[in-house]
Amino acid sequence: MADNKEINIPVADPNDPYAVPAAMPSSADRAPRSFDVAAFPTPEKKQDEWRYTPLERIEEFFDVFEPSGETEVTVSMIDGSEPVDGVRVRRVPMGEAPSGTVSKPNDRVSAVEWNSAREAVVVELKGEIAQPVLVKVHGNGMDLDALHLVVSAADKTHADVVVEHDGSARLAEGVEIVTGTDSHVSFTSIQEWDKDAKHVGNHRIHLGAGASLRHSVVTLGGDAVRIRMDQDFGGEQGELNMLGIYFVDPGEHIEHRTMVVHNHPDCKSRVVYKGALDGKGAHSTWVGNALIEPTAPGTDSYELNRNLVLTPGAIADSEPNLEIENGNIIGAGHASSVGRFDDEELFYLESRGIPETEARKLVVRGFFGELVEEIGIPAISEHLMNVIDRRLARGESDAMAQVLEDK
Amino acid sequence: MATLEIKDLRAHVETKEGIKEILKGVNLTVHSGETHAIMGPNGSGKSTLAYTLAGHPKYIVDGGQVLLDGVDILNQTPDERAKEGLFLAMQYPVEVPGVSMTNFLRTAKTEVDGKAPSIRTWTKELTEAMKRLKMDPKFATRSVNEGFSGGEKKRAEVLQLELLKPKFAILDETDSGLDVDALRIVSEGVNRAKEANQFGILMVTHYTRILKYIKPDIVHVFADGHFVKTGGPELADELEENGYDQYLPEGSDSESALA
């Protein structure tokens, strides 16, 4: 344990600039944060944060547009009932608090979203809310739309929020998540888009002191999905758990970028993203950034990404980046892997009578199941396993349809 | 009454050094209820025979037939062969992380039978089979073979043998890596399963010690990719006495002497 909470930022001596350690500007310090689109250049492959993204497939999100307003947003409890006491839902003009209070847009597409959206849907949470709150986002077509969502949890709140996306859409989405002191909140975003959907998302997250946040992202479909998440802490003893699951079909691009910033002492973060890729042209990207600022002694951080390539022809990019500016920490680890579905595992299952497609499904279900179990919130875990099973069953009915056609 | 006929089976494997012929004309007929011991020196192709029968993609068949009740299974996928009634207990059972034993067994049972087992009888059958094999109930909730010891893996193979009820069971070096107690438990499991379901057994083994527990009706010597001698149980005693040297090709290293 790092008991020493003294914050001591070394400053370089101008006469001896190579004496170490010296305060170095971190990449986050250099990166612009602005509500103004012009603050960000148009994305190009040569910019590091866009190097994995197929820009031509999301270029409609690079300039401010008139939103279609076709995206339906409904808020209820997860069983479909009306929001209970402690859940307040309202719509505010863009820029009216609490919208625009959690950091600022951090790239071109998030600034475009901010300037394109007409209003923000605000979900305010207070107290002990037993049942998860469900925000349903349904796309009704391919006209460009923008959606801004704010989830704000008061001090000491216990609540779970699930955002479900489905249908067909080209959606720019901004999400602000702010949690109060000593709150315990889970936020889950599920993308179950139709095959043609495009989704460019930006989550900006601020955790209260002593608060814990379980942030989960499950992306199971869409032509091009790119979600960037930026987070920081509001005080000591914050705990962030980020979990991601993605399933990429042939031709799809699914990208997740997490940016965890340790800016206060004694906070803990875990980022675990797992993906399965199936078929030619399936492309996933995970970039996990973690920045430990000089002001964050006692930091405990770890990030991990695992990719399971089910069939040849898929591409998984996996890039963890750590910037550590404080030596007095508990840990800052990372791991990343891309592995093929093992032929011996497949043979073993097949030799017990389980057909190849079924065997792959069993393994994928297990691969994700291990992660979902760790969530520890039964209502959320069950919901996610149902979503994953639904996705896997979709594959089966396709395969079965093919078998029937062959006959 | 089922019959498994292997006729002039030839197979090769592709190695870095090129194509290596392993099975060079294998002929064997096994009936339900018979136990055949297949013995032979290391590297003779015994395990290859076992895996080729089960349909492992690494082994490429060059000719011959394998008829299960008259149906040639050689162009079937491994899962189809399992549904026909073939079961391979592996020497090194594979770990499948994330897939629980329970889920795996129920899926396999459903596929092999063509219908889902009724929950109540299935749970009872599973629990009792595990108890008989002295397996800790918590194995059911763990991932398939993951973190199992060598002995636990073999017990899990026999558990599947009992539950899936095949027509023919191929046991590939099931005795390897077992201490005396585990060998007894595993052998009793095989005998019990055979008693209940009257399947035929092809028992691939290097050593004779398992034959004390699972009595063979017929003993074969397998060398250089085919059967070279067939006899009764007394042949095993002779092998115990004299080793495999006489069956090795001229000038080859005597691996069995070293083993």
C-alpha cells in the first residue's frame, strides 16, 4: 500500500532540463477539449486516434448536421413500468445544466454531436433504486440523428442504468455520466443495432469521491460502431470498473476506446474488454489508455483486452497505452491478446457429438460468460446473458436456415 | 448387436519434413461386447488409429473404409461419428475454458440422443455417475477439464462414456498418468459402463497393467502402422515378458526398451 499521500510534482530545472524526474506534459494535457467543432481537425488516418477507423464509413459525422429526430428514447424501469421515485427524467436544451458539465467534447465527432443535438435527455437518480432503469434508444431509419444523454446520480445513490440501442440508425451519441460522493452506480450500454447501423458515441464520465461505477459496454452489431469513453475522478477512493463485450460479424467495424484518468489519490480502475470476431473483414479495435497523473499516488489500475478470432479473415487491433507520471502507486498493469479459436478445443467438443457451429457458440458464450459473471449485479448479469444468448441464437437460426436450404 | 469394421485403413500426417505415412493398411473387426486391447511400441501409430477413427482433421485418410454397422464413417464429421455411436476417450483431454462441465455434458447428450434429456432424470444420472467415479460435485460447475489433474481428466472422460452410451468406445492410453487407486476407479467405471451398455472397446495401451482391471477378449500387437499379431489375453503376458522388440522393423531404435 502507498501510505504516502504527499503530492510532490517535480519541476524541471531550466538550467538542467535533463535532470529527472521532471514534469512532462502528458498526451491528455495536450489534447484539446472544446465545445467548438473548429478546435478539432477533420479526422485523418495519420492522426493517432483515427488510425484504426475506416473514416470513409463514418465521414457523415465529421460536420455539424441537422438531426432527423427519428430516434426514439423512452425511459422506464427494466420491467417496463413507470420510473419510480428517485428517478427523474426530463429534457433540457443543450448547454443547460447538467448537460455540458462533464468535461468537454474531446474529438471532432463528439464536438459535432454536441453542436448537432437539439436537446439532452437527462436521467437524475437519487437514493436507493432497487430495479435497474432502462433507457431504450430505438433507431427508425438511416437519416442522420444526434442524441445527447445525461445520467446524473446524487451523493450516496445506489442505482443501475441500462441503455439499449436497437433498430436501424446513423446516430451520433453523447453521454455524460456524473456520480456523486459515495454513490454506487452501474451504467450499461448495449448496442444491438441492425446490420446497416452506424453509431459514433462518446461517453464522458466523472466519478465522485469514494464512489464506485460499473461501466459496461456490450456491442453486438452494427456496420460501424465507434465508442470513445473518457473518465476522471472527483476525489479520493473512487473505484471504476469498465467492462466491454463485443461480437463482430463479417464486414463490421466495432471500435472501443477507453481513457481512464487517475487524477486523485488512492483510486482504483479496472478495464476488461473481450471480443469475438467471426469471418472475413470483421474488424475490432480496442484502445485502452490509462493516465496516472502526478496528483494520483496510491493508484491501482489494470486494463485487459482479449480477442477470440473464430474464423480466419478477421482483424483485431488491440492497443493498451499507459502513461504513468507518479511512481508511488500500487499498480498499473495491462494485458492484451488476440487468439484463434483452438482447433483441439473444437475437435474435443465435436468428438462428443456437438456440431461445429454449436461448439463455437458454446465457447463464445463461455468466453463472455466469465466476464458477465464478474459484474456481481444479478439483474444486470442476467440481462446481459440474455442479450448474448439472443445474439448467439441469431447465428444459429441463420445456420439452420442454411442447412434447410441445402436440403 | 453392432459391428465396427476397419478395412485396409491408410492415413498420413503432414509434418515439417513432409508427408509421413502412419497407418499402412489397418484391418480389424470389433463386435458389441468385445474388448480388444491394441498394444504396441511407441510411435507405432496406435494413437493415430484412435484419432483417425474419431475424425481428427490432422490425420488425412488415404484409403480404406471404416464401417459402423455397414455405414462408412470416414467422410463424416467428428460430431456425426459421435452420433453414430463412436466415443474416443482421449489420452490428453482438452481444456475448454468458460464452458461448464454441466453445460457441456447436457449439450453433448442432447446432440447424441437427438433430444434433450429430461431435467430430473438427467440431474440424477449425472450426480450418481459422478459419485460412483468419486468425483467432487463441484466439478460439474467448473470449466471442462480446466485445472483438472491428470486423474480427474480421465475420470471425466469415463463419466462421459457412461452418460453418452456409445456403441464403440476407443480408450486411448486411459491408464497413462494414473496412480493405482485412480486406475482402479477409472477401470471400474469402464467395466460398469460396458456392463450396462454392452459396447465394444478398443483399448489402446502401451502397458499391460490396465489389462488386470479391464480384461481383454482379444489382444493385438500394432507395429509400423498395422496389426502384426493377434491372440488371446495370454499375448499380453508374453509382451510383458519380452517387450516389443521383435515387432520393430530391422535397425530401428528400440524405444520400448527405453520406455
